[in-house]
Amino acid sequence: MKKNISYIVLTAIIIGIIVVTQPWKLGRTLHNEGTDTTAVQLENCLPAEGNESIRIVPVKTCIYMENSGSMDGYVNLNSEFKDALGKIIVKSNNCSSSTDLFFVNDAIYDVQQTALKGDINNFVSQLNASNMKVGATGSSNINKIFKMVLDKTVNDTVSILFSDFVYSIKGTDVSSQISNAKNATMGAFMDAIKRNPDFATIILQCSSQFQGKYYDRNDHPIPFVGTRPYYIFIMGPYDKLKYLDEKLALNNSNTGIPGLTNKYLLSSKTWTLDENTVQALTTSYTNSLLIKPDRNGFDIDFFKFDHSNSNWDFAYALGLSNLFVDGSYLTDKNNYEVEPGDVSVIKAEYTKDPAALSEVAQFSSPLVLQFSMERTVKTPNMKVRLINKIPAWVSAADVADDQGAVPSPTQTFAIGSLIAGVYEAYQSQTSGKPIFEFEVKINKYK
């Protein structure tokens, strides 16, 4: 009898090991099983800092330069545009398994088949408005360019597209045509996401000196010398983009992208934060008399308010280095939503406060969310969400019509609608879910 029991115990242990180690689906589709790859992986716990190191990953980088006449002004002088293009080419060539250059307009043209063939590291030093006249450069169809480039962004490929991204829209029915163009952009990105649910996009807005002709929405040329924005779309598998984001130093306008002004990252991922990525602060950003965290350091066991204050302020530190979101978005308090409604985010900042840093030494660069709660609140438990919406800078960069006039140095015709098309493609996959959320439970308070 004892022998039989031993066999039963041994069998149970083996089954337990299999259950722990076998990647059961648990209601999710594993992309490497050849099953339905249209499912989007949602609501994963964000990896804690240090648990998702950026390793060397094989990536093929394809760099596309839209070369219609509107781009001549960026290369007629030694501009920030040429500096940024050159740095991305050299850095990409150093960290990618291969780097290829293309011009793109009505079709895609390999630079090695043009007069600029040779060492790609010397490409920018030879680049001028004359020798980049390859293909139909008289005008550009942005959505056709998107479709061609996205169709080639497969497997381990990342595509980097440089353009001013001005829609060519003629006639008087501007708003209707912009709407149609936006829908076409959305469709192109929806197709890319359908092919690969892990498809992600980085949008960079950059500023550069310009000397040439600005072409308005009707392709009417206007001579212009001054500063103009342009954009870099970096598109490909999520892990490849995270890798290049670090290697190309895309957050730093000095070492990475000269003239970088804004950044926007899009993916179909949403996250749940837990005690490995969120921790209550007990000494800083608070006017409470006592905050005693629960064992997990995440929930609060006891909260003693200072009743002489009309509002009670407290804070949480977040370790978000593994989050695919730009820091400027995280520090905009308007991007957060809190339940109940009488709790609000009053500050979002990367802290340098010594007391706060000593409490969360495990976070390399902690983001602090400071909350203010009305004294009348009845249920202090709360849910916090980072809402997925278009960053505020996009609206500021948008101009509704450029007919006959050059927009301001920070604005681009219909760029808001173009980026909205990309955003809505991703929203169709996430169904409006927040980028991340976490819930705080307060056991006792007085």
C-alpha cells in the first residue's frame, strides 16, 4: 500500500512539473504554434525593471527616403535632416544584420541601382537634390508609399521612412478628401497589424533647416528658406523596435536624432501593473500623517489622514523602463484616468527626490504619480489607468489647410489626420483599452 502511495505522489509531482513548465494557452493564442495569429496579446503584467533586458536581436533594417520635389529643400544644405539621416544609417548599419537604402515615390528604388551606389556610410555626403531624382518625383502619394513599405515590412524587418508626410489633396472639398486619406492610412496599418499582431510603430517629429520649394496640398510650389518639420516612421515587430529604440538613441536629440522635437510610440499591447512595478511612497509627495504599505508594498494596510487638510495627497512610484511609451506622454497628467472621480492625478514626474529614490531603489528612473483625494471620499480604493490617446503635440502640429501658404515652422498640413489614421488602426485591435492600469486597495483608513 505504501508503495502504491509513493507511485501516486511521484506521478503527482511529475504532473505538477509539466503543468508549471508547459506553455499552456490559458485562453491566449501562442503565435509560434501556427494558429490564429490575428489574436492580440492583451493585459500582460509589465516586466519589472531588470527582467526584460535588451539583448542583441537579428534585425534587417530598410531605410526609405521619400524623394519627391518637396524633399529637395532638406538636402540643398547641410541640414539637421541630413545629419539625422546619416546618423541613423551609420548606427543602423552597426547594430543590424543588414541595412539597405531605398528611394520611394511611385515605386521603391534600391539606392545601389542608382548613381549613389557604394558605401552606405557615405550616402549622405553625396546626397543632393539632383542625384536623388529617381523615379516619378513630381508628386507623392503618401498612402501608396505606406502600402508599398508596409508590404515589405515582414518577419525580422524594420522599415524606417523619412518624409514630410504632406497629403496631396487638390480642389475645394478639403475635409472630405482628408477624411478619405486618413481612412486609407488606417487601412494600410490595419493590414500590417493583421499580418503581425506584434507590429509596432514609432513616429518621430523632427525639425530641420530648409532651402527650396514648399509644395502645398495642390502641389503649388512656394519658394521658402527657414525651418520646416519632417517625420520619421519606424515600423516593424515590437521586440525589434524596442531594440532599435535603444541602439539608435531615439530619445536623445544630441546623440541620436538631431532636431528631434516629439516622439510617439504605438503598439497593440496593454499592461497590468503589479507590486513589481508599482510601490506606495511613505515619505514623499504626501501630506498624510502615516502610510503603512501592505506586505506587497503595493496596497496600503493603513492610511492616517491629516484632517486639517482639505485634500489628502499621496503618491506611487512606477518602474516603467520596459513600457513602450514615450516619457513625455507619461509625464502629462491629462493622460491619466482615476476611479473614483474625486481622486485625481496632480503631478506626474520623474523624481529626483532623495527620500523617494531611497524607497524605490529597484527602479532605475521612477515615475511618480501624485494623487489628491477629497476628504469626502467614501471608498478610497482606486483604479488608475493610462489612457491610450493621441499625444497633445500632434494637434499642435496640425494645420487644416496650407493652400498658397507655408505653415508655421512647427506645423504640417493634415498631419493630425494622418497620425489619427495610424492610431485608429491600433485602436481597432485594443478596443479602447488603456495602455496600463493598476488597482490600489486600502484596508483601513481614518
